Amino acid sequence: MKVFITGGTGFVGNEVIRQLTKAGHEVHCLVRPGSEAKLAVIENVSPFPGEIGDVNSLKKGMAGCDATINIVGIIREFPGKGVTFKKLHYEATQNMVQACRETGIKRYLQMSANGTRPDAKTAYHKTKWQAEETVRQSPLDWTIFRPSLIYGKGGEFVDMMADLVRKLPVVPVIGDGRYRMQPVAVGEVAQSFVKALAMPEAIGQTYHLGGRASYSYDEIIDLFGKALDRSPVIKLHHPLLLMKPAVRVLEHFPQFPIASDQLAMLLEGNTCDPAEWAEAFDIKPADFADGLKKCF
């Protein structure tokens, strides 16, 4: 099968491409000019220069393909650079659906996010919902995946947390650190996309992807400490009353590591019931405590 993919130069996208090619698929990958070196796999992968905002470049990449996978997404906006949730979640999905319709491709897989809903508090989740609605209202044979926090070797989350634990004598924590997360392994996410291509029963379905268990943020820091042989990890909890206004002021500086939307999502937690997904795709979700050890 020939598969067109967007977001293939990112952490999740590269793993999806690895598994697609391993399964014998031929991959067409949309690549922003200058980003070709970010492709981890070259064999059986044809890069197509273009932008997600350009329907014509999408159609060129889709030509001759049997299915499309959209993994494009951002976790933080930089409006001054034209990087916004609306543009890269909602409008990008509109362009993908239009290009699929005009090239005759029916099978379409979309990566969304856990927590996506119409009454979401953040622009991140709201635009993810709008993107999902675009897909659901299309005539395509679609499947939507909503993963929780995705982790793996070389991923941004693992690298960021490892740096904090390795380099800081005291790890800062916003709030009480009790908000919970249910990280899911990147390999399991990618496996789901690849398997879905041959699963007609997955058409018209939305799946929640999560790990075997959830952990509080404090517990996750401790797990990093154990994995890096840095236990015990000393933590300093910062009151929300002080941190929320500070983040609103400092988020305008690109160097500041967190924005208000990210803070809201962090405090909201990121957990789900992955049973339906695990059964449908015959996947036994890894426990984060075990999977983290393989990242170092």
C-alpha cells in the first residue's frame, strides 16, 4: 500500500514511518523545504516538498496513494511566526480532507489528542475538536486516534524531564503535583496507525490510547529519578496562585518553557480508558515505569 503522511519528520511521525516501511508499505511524506534531514527512514520513503497550508502540494504528494495519515500538530503557539493551533490543527485538517477528496483517496487516519471535546478549556483541545469534526463530517473512511501523553526514546517529554532530573538539584513542580498522567509508548501509537490501514472495522471509530496505569506528576518525577539512578529527587512545589500570573506574563518569550494552555492541560490531567483501543488492536499497553527504563 502507498501511504501519504504529514508530520513524518516529527517524533511520532518518524516512528509511524519506521513501522509502515517495516510492514512493507511505500511512504510518501510531506516535508517542509529544509527539513529533509529530519526523516529517520529513507528507504521506501519519497519526500514531497510542500506545506500543509498548500492544498496543491498535498495533492502532489497524495498522487497514486491508497491512504493518508495526518499527524501534524503543535503543543504551543507562536503567532508572530504564523504558528497557531487554528492553522496547524483545524485549517490543516480542512486542507487534508479537501486534498483527499480531490485525489480520490478514501482511507484517512487522523491523530488527535486525549481530552479533546467541544467544551474544552484550551485552544489546543478546541481546535483538535474542530479538526475532528471536519473529519467526521467528510465522506472519507476515517479513523481518529486520541493518544494521551506520548513518550519514547528521543521524545521531547522524556528528554525534557531527564534534563530536569539530571541537571537541577531541586526539581520545580507547579501546584501540588497530584495531577495525573497516563503516558503511552510511541511504538504502540505507531503500531495502531499501521494496523488500522488493514482494519475495515476501525472505519468511523475514535480510539483513546493510554498506558496501563496513571501516575501523579510527582510520581513521574520519581520514576525518572529511579531510571536515571538519581533517587531520591528533591522537589519544590510552587503555589498556583503565584505561577498562573507569572506564566501569563512570561509565555510571550519563546525561551520560557510553558504557556498558559500547556499549564491548563497539565493541571487538568491526561488519563483515559484504553480498553477499547487495546482490544481492537490486540495491544497490551506497557506500564510507563517499565517503558521509561528502555529510554536510557
